[in-house]
Amino acid sequence: MDLLSFDELHALFPAYRREALHLEMRDSYGTETELPHLARWAAGEPDDLAWLDPWCAMVREGRAAGKTLRRARVVSEPLSTYQRWAFDVAQPMADAGEDIRWIPRRRVSTALFPGNDFWLFDDELVVFLVFAGEGLVRAPGHPRPRHHPEMPGTLRSGLGLRRPP
């Protein structure tokens, strides 16, 4: 399988024109960037959240250019440790203009979701994200994005979303 590097995935964010839509369905994730901050949070230590600044700057720049970035997190109840932490650190991203929603898993039992998380860019490009069993991001990356003409409508339908104008 031809894989997309992390740098190639990150390069898609400034390049989208209208909307980037993200669906997260796991109760736990972990990246090299996040794990130390999650550990400090779990130990009750403070975090100035400065590590989120590059992401928040990209979101603000996109909003200023009229772009939308949305994230839906399907979560189990009670929330996992990771999702409690993600909720606690989400405010700077929301303040920057990212639309973040938490959806209880019990409310989406009949929704038609794909088997993996995804990013949908401009209703044209789908990047499915594949994680290790414990939710960790593993190198070398994710499957290369593919143009699937029917896929954006299917993904939006599963989320109950219409295509933006």
C-alpha cells in the first residue's frame, strides 16, 4: 500500500479551498506531540497549550480566508481519559475558529460511517486515517488520498451534513 507521509498530510491543510471536515471515532489516540501533554494533564500538571499555537494559527488564517474546518468526535460515555483531556485542551482551537463537536456513540448507532477516521477536503479529496490498535499514530503514515466521486456524499450523509454552498 502506498502511504502518505505525515508531512504530506499536513501540507493538505493550507491547500484546501473551502472546507476540511474530520471524523474521529476512536476513544483514544496518541501522537508524539500529544502524549507528553496528555501525561502532564493526567498528573495534574499545568500546560500553557503553546504547542497548539501552529494549529490554531492555521485555523485562524483559514477562517480569515473564508475557509471552514470542522471536526466531529464520536465518543463513548463515560469519556475515556484521552477524550476528557481532548475536551480540556479544545478551547484554543475553538477560539481560533475550528468547529468541534462531540457526539455520543449511542446517538450514531444507525449512522453509516466508514471503518476508519477521515479528513474530507473540499468534498473532493478523502484521506482515511489508520491507527494502531491502541490508537497510536504509527509511521510511515496513512493510505494515500484517493479521489472517490461518490465518497463525499456518502461520508456527509453518514454525518447528517449537507454539502456547503
